[in-house]
Amino acid sequence: MSVRTGSTTVFQIPDQGVTAAGCSSGWCDLWAVATDPGVLTAVAIVGLAALVAFAYVRDAEAACHRERRRVLDERDAFESFADRVADIDTISAATDSTPSGVPAGSLRGMGAPGDGARGPGGGSPGSSVSLRRVMAAYDDTVLSLPHYRAEYDETPAESLAAELGPDAVTALASDGGLSGAAQSALVDRSRRAVDARERLADA
């Protein structure tokens, strides 16, 4: 009786280093990197920094917009002031009026309309209708801007001198009212203030 030897079946076990289908193509390495705690932390930090940067840029843009709006409001105010001064009737300047200079005391008498301050040279503000109209025009235009008084913290006379030049204000004060020369100077310098703010807004 003969004995036959059966065929031997061989089972091949895959290498444990190779897992699911496609893992050997490099995706496993990418997945390992993506799930690494250090990488996740870095991504979170970068995302947070991006949000902070976006918020900063947004706030900066809003601040720039507010500042540009203020500049344009000042431009419009000076334009209105120039138009109102140009419509005021002038007086004849006194022949003994002092030359335009910058004496500090000459500006103190020029307060806001209706504040009861004494006029230049000790006279009453009511003695010069044109002077009161100039100060009223400035108060109604430039000084009426919501931000102007709080931001600059100046008296009307100080503001007028700072914006349009102390010599123009001194000429206005020494003449006791609005002379033709003082009117031209105020209108011309108000137009310059308009142009300066126009350029600033377009910068």
C-alpha cells in the first residue's frame, strides 16, 4: 500500500509595518505629522495670530476712516467760515492802528460771541458789529465741530490765531473790527486751510 504526501499550503502574513490599503504610498507619514500635538498647537497659534492681526487691521482702518472724516469736516467748516467772512461789511481801518504783530494781550479780548469779554483796547465787544460777526461765524462753523473743542482745547481767539495766523487776528483786533485788509487775510488763509485739509484727506 502506498502513502501519498499531500501538498503543502503556504500562508503569507503581511508585514506589520504596512497597514491599510494605500498606507505605503506616503499618506501614513502625512497623517502622523498632521496629528502630532506639536503641529496642532502650532496651527492653533498661527490661527489665533491671524485673527488678532485681522482685528488690528480692521481697527486701524476704522480709525483712519474717523480721522479722514474729521479732516473733511474741518475742510467744510473753514470753507463755510471763509464764505461768511467774505459777506461781512468791512470798516475803515483807523489811521493810527498798530502794525500787525503778535502781542499776547491783544488776543485776550476776543472771546466767544456773547461771553461779555471786553474788546481790543478796552472797548466793549458791542462797539464792533463786524468783529462780533467774525467771531460768531467762527463759532458757528469751525468751533461747532463735535471734536474740535475737545481735541484742541483752545479759546476762540487762540484757535483763530493758530489756524489763520496771529498777525491776521492781531490786525483784526487792532482795527477794532473787520477792515478790508483783515477780511482779505482771513478769507485767503481760510481757503488755504481748506486746501491743506483737502490734501491731507487725499494722502
